[in-house]
Amino acid sequence: MGLFSFLKGAGDNSIDSAAENKTNAASLVNVIQSNGFDVTDLDVEIDGDTAKVWGTASDQATREKVLLALGNTKGIANVEDNMTTAVPAPEAKFHTVQSGESLSLIAKKYYGNAMKYNDIFEANQPLLKDVNKIYPGQVLRIPNL
């Protein structure tokens, strides 16, 4: 998939990931594994503000969620995707949340129907915990319907 850009100052700040050390890379691997993402041969390296990830995801949705979990971490500006998928499928779109947006507004933009907000919420599980808790700078998966 390539290199993905994120807002370095936005995101989960529970991990200080913008430093080059194995501890922080290991913490990011732990985040991926604790979310239950099915990835074999997972490896993450930190190079400045770039997270580099390798492994084989069970499917395209899992691959994209791994990228978002890494990129939506405070201090990460880029994610270099070196992953493969066991079952190839079309890529979803990514959307960077702007101030004042809600999942309903985003669903209206992409699908023409605000009531499809739950499709976006479900496509970002388990990364999203509440349909009302998204933040500016956060990147979301927008699945193809």
C-alpha cells in the first residue's frame, strides 16, 4: 500500500512512539496484538516519526486497521506499510476527521446517507469505542459499500 501520512500531534498519546527504540516499537506491537488484529510475523520499527510495519494480515480490513492503529498514535507522522494480506480485497478509503465533523456528516459525504454512520463505526472497530468520540486529525477507514 505504501507510505501513509498522519497528523503527528493528534492521536493516542499513551505511547511515546516518536523515539528510535525497541521499547516503543514493542509497545506498538502490543497495541496491535491487544486489539486482536490477526497478523502473522508482525514486526514494527520506529524511525524518527515514521512507524514501519511488516507482517501478513488475515485480510485487507485488518491490514488497514493496523495502519490506523499505528498512525493514530501521537508522535507518528507516517506509517510505511510493508505488509501483505492473506486474502486480497479492494482498499477502503481513508478520511482525516476535520473539526466539527461527526460520523453522520462523514457518512453523508461518502455515501449520501447520514444514517450509514454505523457502517463507518463498525469498519473502525475496535479502534473506535463510541460513535460520538472522534477527534480532529484522527484518520478513519471508509469501507466500500
